[in-house]
Amino acid sequence: MKKGLEKFNELVDAFARLPGVGKKSAQRYAYFVSLQDSFGGLKLAQSIEDAVRFIRRCECCGGLSEDEICDICSDENRDKSKLVIVESPRDILVFEQNAIYDGLYFVLDDLSEQALQKLRSMISKNGINEVIFAFTPGLNSDAIMLFTQEKLGFSELNFSKIAQGVPTGVSLENIDMLSLIKAFESRVKT
């Protein structure tokens, strides 16, 4: 682009850094929020600023929250006997948007002793008796599940994982609803 459009080019570059947004889409978005709907562009900017300032990880489960403890962990109506372990806070959103599960969650995005201790504490505190792994299928995920089971040290826990039906290498956010429901309902012991 020509000199003199630095701000526009910076906006295009910012959009292009988003996952799944190519250069042409980034240019369309930049043009749209700059000229076609500048009020919408300002609203978008404010929403992004608010999200960056106020959204954080729940102290209990690691999911997204605007408070120290998320609405799921603080909800007394959740089934506290079940725990789904996911790879990312986005995975919790997938389950919640589709209302296919009513228990608790834990985001296991690293295998540090601190994360495992937090998981142990959550299991003990809530009297959890079933742990369900909802990871993207693959050898790495299987190794993480085995490692986690061994490190938890709870012999009375029932471990399971969501059933196949979720294609190998595809993240949960890209799975269609029917496949996710079938995979969850057909989970198998690990």
C-alpha cells in the first residue's frame, strides 16, 4: 500500500493476525469498520478493550470468567460428582453452548505440579467420582491422560474419555453438534 495509509495498514495487519483471517479478509474488515460502519468499528474496539481488561481465568477450573470464580464453579445446581477435563477454556464454551453436560470442568493446558495439585484439590473438595477426558484424539492426548491418571493417585475415581466420533487432530470447537453429542454420550473408560 501507498504511504499515507499507515493507520489503515496497521488495522489490516491487526486483523490478519487473527486465526483464520487472511490478507483479503483483513482488508475487507478494516475497510468495513473504518468507513462503512465506523460506529460499529468503535463498538468493536470498545468490546475488545473490555474483554482484554475484564476477562480472566477462573481460579478453580481455568475457564473464562469476569470474576475470580466463574459462574459454572459457583453454580450450586451443577453435578459436582462429574468433572470434564479439557485442553482449552474454549472447549468449555463448546460444551456449555450446546447444553450437553451439567457437571464441572477443569482446563489442563499444562502438566505442571501446580496444575495437577489444583486438579487434585478440585476433585477432593467436590467429591468427584468420575473424571471424563475431552481432549482432541491423538497419541499425545492418550499420553497426557495416562500421565494424569497416574499423577492424580485417586484409586476410587472412574476415568473415561469421550468416544471416537471426534476426528483425530480436530479441535472441539470445529466439531459439529451431533458428533460431539455422540462422542460425549459414548465415552469409554480409559
